[in-house]
Amino acid sequence: MEIAEGDITKLDVDAIVNAANSRLLPGGGVCGAIHRAAGPELAAACEKIYRCPTGEARITPGFRLNAKHVIHAVGPGWNGGKSNEDALLSGAYRHSLELARDHGVRSIAFPAISTGTYGFPLDRATAIAVSAVADFLRFNALPERVIFSCFGLEAVAAYRKELAVL
């Protein structure tokens, strides 16, 4: 596991994870950036899937991205921890990794799912992300490389702290 700061769409990986909404529609933040970089074909592919439940993920081609695949992970909105948010966020990571493994993805980059407009506390989300990925990697050969793509120094610091605990 490693950290990269900057634009997830520019990373040289087999798959990037989109912090998606349940309708898989182009949105703001990282979701909007991924859709813009991939081109309109990504939105058309997402329309065919139509929906993805919170805590799960779906996969599409990467179209105009360097990445061959986009894995659309739907994280929960923060509701003060009263609505099973931790388990749903962990599930979004786990389902993403399962899709990656099943599609032969050797390298994958994750954004900080649910920490933007969905309001999940960064430190808590980071701990869940690192734990979910570490647990998955203990029992699976793929993916071989996992990158946490961070936007801003606060996210980098949060991921460094969690990775140091391992």
C-alpha cells in the first residue's frame, strides 16, 4: 500500500476507483474529474448499469483514462455513525477489491471515499480504508499494488498515520 498526492486520473494503474453516487451519475469532486477525463462514454456505460447500492461497487471500462477500468464504489453519507456507515464504507472498499481481483487488476488507486460531500470524518474513513484493504490483501494475490490517492496534505497525513500503524 502506498500514498500518492494529486489527480487520481493521471495515475498509471490498471484501475481507478470512483467515489460514486448510487445512480452512478457524473457528480462533483473526484467523480466529476473521473467522468471528465474518461469522456462521455463513461456516463453512457454507467447509465446501462443504472444503480449501485451503498456499500457495493460496479466496474466499467476506463475509456479515455490511462486506467483500463473504473470501479465505481458507493460509500455512505455520514449520519453521525448511527446508520451502519462504518460497515458500508468497508464494504465499498471490499467490493472494489473483489472486482479488481476478479478482473485481473494488478494495480488500483482509491480516493478517500465518502470524505467529500458525503461528510464522512477523514480520520475515521482513513482507518476503515486501510484496515479493509489490509484485510483483503492478506488473503488475495491481486491486486498487487494499492495506492491511496490523496487530495491535499490533510488526507496525506491521515493515510500516513494509518499506514504507520500497520
